[in-house]
Amino acid sequence: MTAPHPDPNLAISSLADLARAAGTSVSTASRALSGHSSVNEQTRARIRDLADTHGFQPNQLARNLRMQRTQAIGLVLPLGHETGQHLSDPFFLSLLGHLADGLTERGYDLMLSRVIPRDGDWLDRLVDSGRIDGLILIGQSDQDAVIDRVAARYPPIAVWGAQLPGQRYVTVGSDNRLGGLRATEHLIAIGRQRLLYLGNTSAPEFAERLAGFREAVDSAGPGVTGEMLDLHLTPDAAYAAIAAYLSDHPAPDGIFAASDVVAMSALRALREHGLDVPRDVAVVGYDDVTLAAHTTPALTTVRQDLVSGAAALIDIVFKRIAGQPATSRLLDPTLIIRGSTVV
């Protein structure tokens, strides 16, 4: 039997039109377009060519529904600890860009959300919404118990953040304690003795950075002291807290900030109090966001490998979607020395 010759004037606007033109059933045409092995290669090629000739695109949404796939991955910034933080945060935007590129390469869309948890069911609502095939969380915030509970029944979750003892969910993140240790040891190595940590401990990542700071101070011996200024991590709040501290206390000679955003706020406050960076006060940040190299002076900081981190998060989610095992990854932080600590 000779296959029907494509009519160039034929309008094909539905799968039924395509099947009719190809002389097959609708189900055969659908399987051919999806590359199903139940349709022989000759027939698959003929139907694909016919669809291409007439510019026909199958209804991807309908196909996804049949496959129980949405072709979307959720990306969520949970803000239980820092409700004033926004999606415009430089670190978040940097990681978001790498994740968006990686998901696009896999043919997936990204569904972006900023969540302020109001109850213990916020994550359940997300994973049960039917709108995503998997979920990437940027940070645990103070929600690790909620994440652990949901991850026990919903495997395709990957979290950018710290590894916590006994957790069931999979994480990717830098060794924050080691990063804090390296930043503080650098300040001590350049002769700074009155050190100040700017941040808080409400999220595990920042608690680990503080632990690295304290370890370096404790190991330095007599003469080196370290204090902590507990503050919010948004730019205006951090600036206000640092300015108030400088008005009431002697200035430190070295500052380790929990993030580059906080470090930039410190540069502003120090300048407005007539203090020179780095002559009077050396400053180290954390993250190495794009702006860090363009401050005055350029910011010494701890770089997190966001390219590798984003790739690992995506790999974990797709492995878990496929029912495969995945393990957490700990990335090595790198100290980037710039003008804020070089006299």
C-alpha cells in the first residue's frame, strides 16, 4: 500500500488532521511524534516530515498531562528568617541565572516563588499543586523541619544550603564554616586584631560562617578578639545597624560580613564615619556577587561556585524525578582578595 502523498495545500491544525493526512489512527500519529518504539521508524519519519511540512506542533500541554508531566521546575526562596529579603538580592539573581540556563537546556520552564511561611503546610501546597515536576529551594531558612518532612514523601527536592545532621533532603552548598574560617584567618594574617562579624544565625549557612569566624579567633591566641553584631541581611537594615554600632562603639580593625550585601552596607557606613577601607578597617564579604568587584574599594570576599552548584541542583532534581538516588554535595569556597583588605 502506497502512503498518501502530502498535499501542500492541506491545512493541518490538529492531531486528527495529521492522522488523516498520514492515513493512520490518531493514536499512531501521537506515538510517532513522541518517538514511541511501537511505531516503526519509517512511519515515524513519514509522520514527522508531514508535521514539519505543514508547520504542525502538537499540543505540548495535552501531552504533558497524559504523561503526568508539567515540564516545569519550581524555584523557591523561603523567607522564614528574613521576611524583608527580595528576589532582587544579588546572590539570588546570580544563582537564578545559572539555574534558568540549565533548565532551559533540558527543555524545562522555571516557576519562581518567594514564600514567607505562615504555617507548616506551605511546602505541601507547593509540591501538591500539580504545577511542577520537581523543586529547588534556595536556602533552608528556618524551615529545615518542614523540608525534611515533605522530602520524605516527595523525593524531587534539592536545596541550596547547609548540610544538617540527620537531614533526609539533598543539599548543595559551599562549606560555610570553612569559608568563614578562611575569611577570618585572612584578616588575622594581615594584622587585624579587633574583629567584628556582621550577620545572624537564623539560617544554617550563616550560623556556620559565624562558627568559622569564632574558630579562627579562638585559634589566633591572645590579642585577637571577635564580636558579633546581630543584624538583618537586607541593605538598608544592615546599614542602619552598622551605623548605629559605629556611633556607640570603637571601630573594629577587621570586619567579616555574612554576605556581600552586608559588606557593601559596611563600606558605606564606614565611609560616612570617616573611616578608610582598608587602612582603618579591612572588610571581607561572602558570595562574590558581580557587584563585589566594582565597589570602592573592590571587595575581598569568599566565592561560592554557583556554576557548579546550579548544575548539581538540577542534576539532583532530575535524578530524583527518574527515581534514581542522589547525594548531597559540599563545594569548596575560595577566598578572593581585592582592595578592601590590601593596604
